[in-house]
Amino acid sequence: MKIWTNTKTLDGYLDGMEMTDNKEIAEMLLLGGKSIDLEEFPLVRGIFRAGVGDNNIPYDACAQRSVLTRLPSEKTKEYIYEETANFTCHTILQMMYRPDTTGSILGWIKKPRKFLGSRKLLIIGTGKIGQKVQLKMNNFMDVDTYDTASNPPETLEGKMRQADCVSLHIPLNLNTRCFIEAEKLSWMADNAVLVNTSRGPIVDEQALLGELTVSRLNAAFDVFWEEPYRGPLLKHYPGSFHMTPHIASTCDQFLIESAKDFKEFVKELSL
């Protein structure tokens, strides 16, 4: 079965499989986070998403053409959730102890700082990953949560104003695109940190650029509006904008298990 892909996620894990760059003969699609036009693939029979975000899968078009879709197995998803939560916690702690707040070895500079346990972390979105981040970060910070399913919308402003760090864990859909826009960013305290390991378009890129340009906020993103990211926020890296190349879930067990899931899907469609 001829496979077309728009991701490097499983590079090195699919030896022996028949890959193609020709969309017209591709029978299986292996997708990362980028969108596709299904009309460009006349022979496609199946689509596998190497991750848990499925906003780029054209479900309606697939249903019309009887194209099967598949996400990683529950076992694989658990590795994704756990490692993404771990990476998010690492990023939060890294931003709480960034050099401009702690000091520098050059000149042996030591800056006074607040006790980490008294600093407030707001987790927006309490799904699989958000819950894990909450559980882990309870050991380090004063953690609060907000979720549209359980909190009145009018409570978000007060929660964001009190937070030293806001961590985003919500899916991308029509209702959440630019969920964090100029007004919500204005609610954040001076020098607060925005962490995003969910989806880039949840945040208004230009609004965030405005806040970083005046050096009011700090941000750490693992996901972006386009990937690889080449946008205007690059001028604030390194500095107030910390960036990693969409690697929060990329541990060996996720890659091994995801490759197994993909091979099983290919085998199923090849029968």
C-alpha cells in the first residue's frame, strides 16, 4: 500500500513500508498537524493521524467517500497524555525559574524571588492532559483551573488576573480559535507567563505579539499557527518568547506504539 505523509513524526519507525510523494497514487495518508485537501488524493482508502488532535481530519469528506480514519490506540494515547503533561510541567517550571527572575552566573548575580509554592498557576482546560498537569503541579504551585464545561464564563477574568502562569489545554475548534485574544491577554498580570502545549491558533498571534513587543508578558509555546514556525514572534526568541518544535509528546514509547498502530491499520486495509 502506497503511503503519503505530511509529518516526520514516525521517520525511522516505518522501515520497509512503501512511501510516495505522489498524491494521485497514495492509498494511505499519515498525517501530522497540517490540513489536507482530500480531493487531491483520488485513491486514498485510509487516514491515520499520528497524534490525538483531529481537527485536520476531513471527516465529512471521508464519510462521503468511505475513507476510513484512525487515531492512535488508547494505550498509545496514554503515553501522549502523560509525556505531554510532563513536558508542560517542565516548561512551566523552566519559565518560573527563567534567568531574568533568578540571576546570572556572569557577575554572580542573585535576584530575590517569590516562594514557588505561593505562585499561582491557572490551567485552562481540564481534559486528559490538563488533569495530569494539575495533579503534578499541585506539588509545586498554588493551582487553579478553568473549564468551559464546569466554570461560568464570567469567572475566567478573575482567575487570569490572579495567575502568575496560565497553561492552555483545550482542543482547537471553531469555538476555541483565538480563544485567548487581546482582551484576555490584557487580564494577565504584568510579567505573567502564558504556556501553550495544545494548539497554536487557540491564541491570537497578533495580540500576543503586541504584549511581547511592549515586554509585558512572557510566553512558552510548543505549538504554533504554522509549523515549522517562521512568523513575527521569532524576533522575541530567545527572550520573552520560549519556543520548542512541537515535541511535547515525542518520547520513544509514543513513537514505537504509534508506529505499531499505523502498521496494524495498513495491514487491516490491505486485506
